[in-house]
Amino acid sequence: MEVTFLVDVNAVKLARWLRLLGYDAKVVSGADDNRLIALALKEGRVLLTRDTQIMLRRIVTIGKLKALLVQVDDPKLQLNQVVTAMGLSFNYGPFTRCLECNQPLVILSKEDAQGLVPPYVFTTQTEFKQCSACKRIYWRGTHWQNMNREIEQLKAETGL
Ligand SMILES: [Zn+2]
């Protein structure tokens, strides 16, 4: 079964990095601990949090709710911790999930991308994807490359 996550707002940047790898990492803003726990249980998500109080809850200590305490500040190191602890893969499904809203991306034909992306991007890129929810368009541009360079670096450091 595919592992999915519920990321506490105190580790929101971690969610973006997990999405970059292709993992389903949901963030709910404005939810108190009880609601977070209920949602993670209902949807079968692993709760990722920096809140030590949640980790002391009985539902976590008896193992009914799987939760991981995120121990560092740097989102990249947080990602590293989660990948290692959960046995994830850096090659899971890159370029498949919207970094902003966690929805799967769908392929957008080059024809359909015309007029929706800057002309320079249109002529230099061949592959476009679009978020089905927020309609944001993704291509393998500078930002994406930068994030992936950091993933490559993490891979090299961890040997995973
Ligand atoms: Zn989106």
C-alpha cells in the first residue's frame, strides 16, 4: 500500500519536498491536534509533526496512529529524516504532484500549453504538466532543476 502523509503546519516546507518526490503530503491549516489526529486516522496517513505533545498521546504510543517526530529545522534535513525512517525512495515519482496543493499533475500537450506559459518556456520545453486543482503549469525549468539538484545532493549524502 502506498504511504501517505499528513504534515503538521509546523513542518509545512517538508510537505513541498515530499510532493517533489511524488508523495502524497497533505497539510491542513487551522486544525488543532485532535482534528489532525482524527484526520490522519480516518485517511490512514502517517502524521509528521514537530509537536512532542502529539507524540505522547496514547493513540500514538500504543501504535494505533503512526506518527513521526520531525527533529530538525532545515526542511531538507527533515526530508532526509523521513525518507530514512519510512524507507521512502528519492525516485518515487518525481514531477507528478503539485507542490502547492498536493494534487496529481496531468500531462498538458504542447499545443494546449501555448499561450499559457511564457513564449521562451514554450519554445525551449517539451514536457508540460498541469495541476488538476489549481491549474498551475509545471515544466522542468530553473526552479524545478534547483530543487532536484538538492535532491541529488541528498541522495549522494545518504547513499539511498
Ligand atoms: Zn495545484
